[in-house]
Amino acid sequence: MDTAATTDNVVTVEYVGDVALICIDNPPVNATGYPVRAGLDAALKEITAGGTAKAIGLYCAGRTFVAGADIREFGKPPREPILPAVLNSIEQNPTPVIAVIHGTALGGGFELALSSHARVAIEGARVGLPEVLLGILPGAGGTQRLPRLTDIPWALEVILSGRQVSAAEALEKGAIDRITTGTPRDVAIAAAQEVIAGTLPTRRTCDLQVTPDDQVLEDAAAMLKAKQPHLFSPLKCVEAVAASTGPLDAGLKFERQAFFDCIETPQRSGLIHAFFGERAVSNIPEAKGPTRPLESIGVIGGGTMGSGIATALLTAGYAVTLVEVAQDGLDRGVATITKNLDGAVSRGKMSAQKRDAALSKLLPTLKMDDLAPVDMVIEAVFEEMAVKKEIFTKLDTICKPGAILASNTSYLDVNEIAAATARPQDVIGLHFFSPAHIMRLLEIVVADKTAADVTATGFLLAKKLKKVGVRAGVCDGFIGNRILAHYRLVADYMVLDGASPEQIDHALEDFGFAMGPYKVGDLAGLDIGWATRKRKAATRDPEQRYAGTIADRICEQGWFGRKTGKGYYLYDTGAPVPNPGALRIIDDVRKEEGSLEHPFTDADIVDRYMTAMIVEATRVVEDGTARRPVDVDMVFLFGYGFPRFRGGPLHYADTIGAKTLIERIEHYAQEDDYYWQVPALLRKMAADGTTFADLNKES
Ligand code: CAA
């Protein structure tokens, strides 16, 4: 998909009687990069000049019809012929063009079909305009032609959701003309012959009129302003669809400008980084080697995590042996799994039949010995090294040779856990995120002695569970929780120094986080952090400023957040309001500690919070805990609610630049030079002008 690639053989023309066939063959997904656009243009000219064809069948080789523009070209100078011009000339072509869709016709691919004179889908095909998910809008006539073929409400919903539409639904709405079976080439020949015979009608989309629907457009704009206030491109989509009621030329012009407005935004770059990042994390040698057999999996622990993991495994079709120590715990685990699966059925994500099939593969047991035949065990008991070691020692005697022994630890040393067995090569960390059947992140924690095929099987499992598997090295908290432990402190420092929890939450929600850190704390339960602080009290470095006094005192009141109705906020009156009791504690602690209170703007809060996150994320890359910056970014997008349109902490860091980040850190260090230290890697990047994006390319 190199833009400098030749156009040779990417688009070919063939004649079968008075039918001309155009075939696009541009693996992997037939994206409309330069060779395809130039090839289509040349093919049309060649066929017109030949003058013998009465109809043109347009189809694709390989796994799919065109799945869109070549996303890698965005942000580079456009190269003629541009896609909208090619599609206009298809629409105006004197000989009718029939698009034959197999696989997924997405974005520019669906737009190619919309500009053709008839659309025939092969069973199983899907269509859609997913551009909004990449921070842009359909820029080759999609916002103008889809409403012409269907109607404004449906077209707008498809464009704003970016969803893939089944061929059946597209047929019902008029977006395609027929569904059939066969190979793309055979269907193209047959459909073109039918057009010539007059049994498959053709029309020019540009000749159709759109019925105005101002109310739907206004409602959509109001909904977007309320629910997606940060996003730029969805509103542009609404404006472009509104323009479809006028003449096509004017509408296309409006759409083009809106497309370029979107291309210029950092959101486009963040969302496209997320698209490729999701694929890049498993594009590493360790993920691609031979794997071990994996059909049956044991889960130890029926608590929230264990039940969530078991739900995810059953949904993916694995047989699951669930082990608990007592009958009531086991019953609770089975009940949670059943509730999770029922929830999937009621949300329409799973059929009742599939739920029943999944549940029939669940074996609940109180006997660890029942794990003897399984291919993998995932231990999900509470975070206590002694308990985990005891379990792994037992597993060593019970499990068959070659079984993978995984721990769902979130912080603990996987090397130490592995050393409790005589087979450390079979031990790995698989860190799921709660709720485990919903959250997409899986940290695959590779210990010193983990065998290559065990790591590859971890990636295979992630893929089967439709999760984003990210390789992490062993350290306290791996990638995500280690970075979280660091930047979460800065929020508490800011409260000690004058910002309120509510202001911090508000500033970070405005930045794009779904919830600020104090609301998250109240939701998760403040007692969890309290217990951790007590556990770590003895090993705390006395040089470090202690950030936990306020939270400790809040917990001492029995205020653990939502579950007790009180935390940083009060929850008894619907929407959370700041807890006056917590504010009094904050005031007292500030006075006792003699903190130099000063006002914070929302921008100060975001800068400090993000800089702290970037500092630890840089260290995680520097010491190899994460292989590349993009791995950190995907951990945060898929496990920590980081705003996707910002691409991830280190993609965002590049928008600030290493020099500015260093200036900030050195400025903050004047207040606290223990906490604020410049990572060596950042200094190097500032000196040689490299970015995190460059580091992604190097590895
Ligand atoms: N441009 C460039 N590369 C693309 C691409 C695109 N539009 N779509 C997919 N690829 C690449 C992927 O990065 C991947 O590359 P690697 O193998 O090097 O990792 C490869 O194609 C295969 O993709 P997947 O791994 O995602 O394969 P899949 O079978 O799981 O899914 C797919 C296939 C449904 C097409 C999925 O790739 C997808 O959703 N692609 C994006 C579709 C899209 O957003 N199209 C709109 C583009 S914007 C546009 O068209 C603007 C316009 O209006 C003109």
C-alpha cells in the first residue's frame, strides 16, 4: 500500500463477450490507495475507448471488496486522481457499472459502490461508513449518496455509529439492490449480463432526491453536543448530511471541506493511532510463534474477577473448570457467571441457545484435583503472595505436563510465583481488567523463564477472547497499574495544595476521561487503596511526601465511597455532590501539614496529571516493561478509560514535545524534587529530536 507503488496489476480489465470486468487486487483489504485510484481511472478510460462493452462488472480479488481509503495516506499531501473525482467519473460513465460486494465494503469502498449504477452483494457481505470512528467523515460522497438511496434518518444513524450493516438490512433500506451467491467474478459477469438483458435495473444515485428531515438532524446535533462533547467529526457528519437535500455538486463540495477540516484535527491522528495500535500490539515475534493446545481452562476463584474471566472464556467456547474452596463461594461464582451471560442475552449480544451451550461447558468443583486434565489454569484469588505461592505449588503436583499455569495478579512478582513450581517455563501472568468479560485489555506478563510457546498461547487466548493482548514485563504493577500508582499521587498532592476533588474530576472529564479519579475512587471503594497504603506503610520512603492522609481520614469515618453512600461525594440524592465532611477533612489536613495552598486552573490540573502519567510511562518504556510506546497507549485506551481520541498518553506526549515536558517537570520539581524527576529517555529525546512515534517505528 505504498503511495509510490506502481499501478501495475492492481486494477485489471478483462472482457467476457460484451461485458467488461474490472478487478481490484490490492491486498490485504483492497484499500483505495493511489494505485487503485489511478488504476480505476485508467480502466474506465480504456473500456470507454474500446467502445465494445455494454455493462461493466466491478469486483475485488482476495478476502474483501474495498474496505476503505488507505488510512496510511491521511495527513499526507493528496495525490491525483483523488477518490471523489474517480467516483464522480464512475457515476457519470456512459456504460453502467455494477459493484459486486463481498466481505466488507467500508468507507471509500462503500462509497465506490454507492457511485456505481447497481449494487449486488454476495451473501455474508457487510457495508458501512466507519470514518467517524477514525475522527473523519465519509469524504467521497457517502454523506450525499447514502441519503439519496435510503433516507436521512437511516443514513445518519449508519454514518454516526460507523457500524457494519448486514447485506439484508442494506437491501431492505435500498442501499444495495440484490443479495446473491457465487464467486465475485462469476457474480460480476452474471449481474452485468442481466443489466444488458434489462432484468437488473440501473440508475444514477445523483439523480435521486433526498426528503428533508430537519428534526432528525437537530435532534442528532443536540444528542452529540450532550453525549460526545469532545468529538469534532460527528457534528460535521450531521452538517454534511444536512447538505444532501440540495444539489449534489454543492453537497459534495461541502463534504470535501468538512473532510479536510476533520483531517486537520489532532483527534483524527489520535483515533488512527488507536486503530493501528490495536493491531500493532500483537504484531510482535513473541505473539506469532507456535502455541500449545488450548481447549479446556481451569479458573481458581469464583469472586468478581474469577467469574468475569470464566464468563469470557465460556463465551469464547472454552470448557471451564471453576474451582472454589467452599460451596457457598462456588454457588456465588456460578450465579455471577449465569447473571453475566444472561446480561449478554438481554443486551442482544448472545443468543439464549449460545448461553445454554456455554453454561453446559462449565464444571464447578471444590476439588483442585479436577484441574488435572486442563490445558491452562488461571488463578484469580486475592493479591497475597503467600496464598498464590501455595496454590502454584499445589498446581505443580496436580496439572498435566505442559499445562500453562497463569496468575491473574495485578501487581505481584510473577518470577517469585513461578519459582514456587518446578516448571517456571510454564508460568505466565495474565492480567485481566474488571469486569473481565467486558474490558478488552489483557496484560500478558512474561516472566524471566516463561517459554516462548506459553507467551504465544497468551496472545492466542487474547485473540480468541476478542481482547487486546499487550506484552508486559515483570515489575510492581506491570504497565498499567505501575503508571497509575505514580500519577494518581499527583491528584492527591494537588488536593493537599489547594485544588478540590470536584475541580480535579471536572478538569479531567473535560479533557476526555469518562470519570475523574475521585469519582473512580468512590466507585471502586476507598477501602481498597486504604488497605494498600497500610500494607506498604512499613516500606515507604520517608523522603517521599505522603499523599494519603486525607483519604485515610475519610476511610476512618467509614466513608468508602458509593457502597457506603459517602466518600469524596455524597450519593444519597441522585447525582453526586461534594461531601462537606470530606471537604472539612481536606481543610484540616492542609492546615496541619502547613501546605502552601494556591489556586489551580483546570489547565494546570490537566498538565500536572498528564505530565505525571507521561513521566512514569516513559520510564516503563525506558526499562523495557513495555516494548514500545504504543503498547503503553493501548493499555490506557483499553484498560483505563483514557480518551481514545487522544490516542494514549505517549501519543499525547508527542503533541506536547519532550522539551516542553522537561520544562514542566523542572518547574514542578521546584516544589517537590523527589516526585518530579526527568526520565533519562525524555532528556535524550529532547536532545536528538526524536518522538515516541519514532520509537514505535524503530522496534
Ligand atoms: N487502510 C490501510 N490499511 C488497512 C485498512 C485501511 N483502510 N484497513 C485495514 N488495513 C490493514 C490493517 O492495518 C491490517 O494490516 P496488518 O496486517 O499490517 O496489521 C490489515 O489491513 C488487515 O486488517 P485487520 O487485521 O483489521 O483484518 P480484519 O479481517 O480483522 O478486518 C476490516 C478487516 C474489517 C476491513 C478492518 O481492517 C477494518 O475495519 N478496516 C478499516 C475500515 C475503515 O475504517 N475504512 C474507512 C477508511 S476511511 C475512508 O474510506 C475515507 C473516505 O471516505 C474516502
